[in-house]
Amino acid sequence: MDSAPALFDLPAPAPWDARELAALALLAQDPLTQLAPDWAQELAPLEPLLRSLGAMLANEYDAGTRFLPLPTKVLRALGTPMAAIKVLMVGQDPYPTPGHSVGLAFSVDRKTRPLPRSLNNIYKELNADVGIAPATHGDLSSWADQGVLLLNRVLTVAPGEAGSHRRRGWEEVTEAVIAALAARKLPLVSVLWGKDAQRLAPLLEGTAVIESAHPSPLSASRGFFGSKPFSRVNDLLLAQGATPIDWKLPA
């Protein structure tokens, strides 16, 4: 995970608008309405847990603190229908720097500068692997639109505190998501970068899995660079009769 500013360097949180406050209320009261219909059906048994997580986030807001990403983006990755997913890329938890996390693993808002170092390393490998020049922005939503599920293991984080919302219940939710994908018997290629993600491999037994070191600056040179995940994903999709991903990001 990329480093964040120390807590005392963080700006005072801006007030959230009515849209974000309404989304926060839904996370605690009716979270399934924020998911694609097939995901809502699949995760219905976990609705009490999702409500509990939403209540936890609402309590943090009521206590005067904030969390990342914004409420409208917490469940964003699961807005893409389960039936459309053909690639799974697993992240850890959202970027803890305010303004960076957008609800899709590894992705940031188009205006974010500088780009997170992990994302810069992903772009370097993308260029070395398939010859696509690094994008000038960090918005990976065009990948998500093609069926790439950019899923963090934990879907929220406190500003400036990487890993702060781990072991609160999100892992159970995302493990259920991953198990459901593997059980569909549809084309699927999973990309597991780093040891945390690789612990999920047993849930994906019988499906195509690509594993390597994490793109973090601490580990990218120990097996991420040169791993060719993008071309390998497309080769494995084609072998399953699925269309490949166009990895080039719009300008």
C-alpha cells in the first residue's frame, strides 16, 4: 500500500453533501440497493453483516471522523453485474490518502496527481508487457466497464491509516464475492498480486489464476516486473472463449 501523510498533516474533513449523506444512510439501512441486482441476490445472506458495516461507518461519521472512499463509492465495484465479470484483480484496502480512493482497487480519480506509486508500477509493466504507454491519469474505470472487477479485500479505510478497517467484516464480504465468481462456471481469470491476495487462491480452485509479487515499490522488483499479467490474462480469456480486455485507457 502506498504511504499516506501523517494524520496531523491531513486537512480538516470537508462536509459531505446530501447525496453522500443519503448514500451513508443506505449503507446502514438497505445496502443491497447499491449493488447490481445479481450481486444483491448473491449477497442477500450477508445483508445483516453489510448493514452492520454501514452502521459502523455511520457511527464514525457521527463521531466527527471520516472514511474513504466516499459513501457513494464504497460498493462501487459491485455495481458491475456479476454475470459480466471475467477478470478479477484483488487489491488490499483503499488508498488512505484523501481524494485518492474511488471504490475500484488500484484506481484513482482522473484528476489525482501525482499517481500512487503502485499504479505507476502497474503502468510500467503494462508498457513492458503489451506496449501500451502509461496513461496520464489513474482512472481505471474503462477496465471495470469491460468486466474487470477491481476488488479490494477491505472496502473502506480511515484517512491516513492504511489497514485501519481490516478484520471488521469486509473480508467475509469480499471472500463471498470471490467464491461466487469461481462457482459460476463462466470464463474467469484472477490476478493475485502479493501475499495477501494469494491467500485467496483456494477460493478460486478450478479457475485460471495469475500470481506474482505486489506492484508496491517495496516488492515490484521481486517478481511483479516481468510477470506479464496483461498478456497472460488475455491469452487465458481467449482460451476460455471470452473476448480479451482492451487495456489501453482513454485519454
